[in-house]
Amino acid sequence: MENQFKLAEIYRYLDLERDLQQLKNHYSNLIELETIGFSVEGRKLYGLKVGTGQHKVICHGAHHAREWMTSRLIVDFIYHLLSSQNEPWRQIREEWLDTVSFWFIPMVNPDGVTLVQDGPNRFSNREQLLDLNGQSLDFSSWKANGRGVDLNRQYPIDWEEIQANPGQPSPTNYKGEQPLSEPEIKALVNFVTKHQFDCALAYHSSGEEIFWRYKLPNPYVNQFRPLADKLAEVTSYSLIEPEGIPSGGGFTDWFLTKFKKPSFTFEIAPYVGSRPVPNHLYHQIFEDNQFVLHTVGEFLMDKMTKQHKI
């Protein structure tokens, strides 16, 4: 498997389907693969589970179309978690997977990713997409889903207060007509609510930053700060403290507020502007993030140990 599994540099939805099925075929006794929902254009939203533990972590990427590098990174996480003989992956696999379950949703926005990489020609609303994109066939800066809604502005937390909303479908920032109007986010919210995760990791790009607090009350801030500090240490990313009134509507904002459990948004790579992260940065991105799952697992294991002592 190790010699056969090679992630595509331009990571497409079809690459994701192929790789997840290949992993399922090779590690059928270690993973579960399921469809958690569908995109506007009918593409499947895949969830893959590694581990059988009752304590659950969710890790997802590519809410935003041009941020498809996060999908490649998450599939790489899965592969290393299942096969690598190096630390920290081997420790997680050999010691923690009967206590902790990791759920991965590598591509929340498969329509948007496909649009960025391959253009609008195979979309049912091709003409509308071209209108929204100024008649340009270059969709490389597109963030939204396949009908111009920003999926990370769709969550039912302070949705009314979201700032810089263009008020209509757009390549960026349009929050939609109402929260959960888009099938991708409705599916993810239902999935997360069903599983009651203990920690959530949302991968975005770019800026080498970690968002983690939103409007969380101080007792929870104090409880989660050691994990936040450790994640900043292992990634060398900047831990962002909120200033003013946060805009709201994002996954991490919603998860923190609804579940009062730790959630983190990682902005991978140095800031690259309104475009996909260049491939030459990938090796460093993986190196920066390789201890994230281990750090979260260690936090959950320590928490369980302390609870048992009480």
C-alpha cells in the first residue's frame, strides 16, 4: 500500500473518491466509510472513521472551494494514521483507537472545488456561474459552493450579524437566504449533532493561524487554553484572540457555542491571497500539522485519566 498510495498534486473530487475507496478496500477492518449527504450538484459528502472509541474527534476541510489543499492534507492524515510506522501516527494507532474515534470529512464543498479546478462547463447552472464570475472562465479565486453561497457563513450562530455580506450569490462571502439553506452544511450539522463530538478541527487556508475562542465564556476559555496553546506550539501557527465583535456564522463559532467543547480553525500555509495554496508549500504544511491529531488525542486521554481519578 505504501508504494501504491500517492496523493494527486491537484486534488480533485474524483481523486478523493478513488483514494477513500482504496483505503477502504485495503483497511476494511480499521475504517468505516459512509456518505453523510450530498452537494447542490449531487456529489457525495464522504465521512471516514478511524477507531472505535467512544470519545470522538471530527476533522474536516474544503468548506471553501479554493482551499482544496486541506482535502489533500486530511486524506494524508488518514493514510498516515492507518499505515505509518513513524511517530506520532503509530502511537495513535496502537494505543488510542479503542478509546478515541477520528471522523474525517475531507471535502465539505465538492462542487466548489470542482468549479475552481475544472471550470463551469459541467454544471447545471453554468450561465449563472459565469455571470457571478464576471464572465471569466478563471474560477481560481472562488470560495463559495456551486450556487454562490459561502458555506462557512451558513451556521446558525449569530447569522444575522455576519459582516461584509454582499446580499446575493457571489464568489465570496454571501451567507445565503437563511442559515442551513445549503445541503452541504445541513448535512454536516446533522452529522455533528448526531455524533456529539468531543473536539472539532476545521481546516482552511491561508495565514498560519488558529482561531479557537469566538464568544466562549471565560470558564471554557480557561479549560481549552492548554490545548489551544499546545496546538499553536506544535504547528508554529499564531493563536488568534478575538478583537471587537466577531462576525459569526462559521463552523467553529457554532460548535463552540452549541456544544461548549473545543473547536479550532486552522489556516494552513503562509498567506497567499485569494487563490489556492501553491503545491510547493505542501510538504511544509504537512510537517507543521503532523502532530495535531496526536495533540488532541493526548488531551482527551489526559482528560479521561483525570476523570477516572475523581
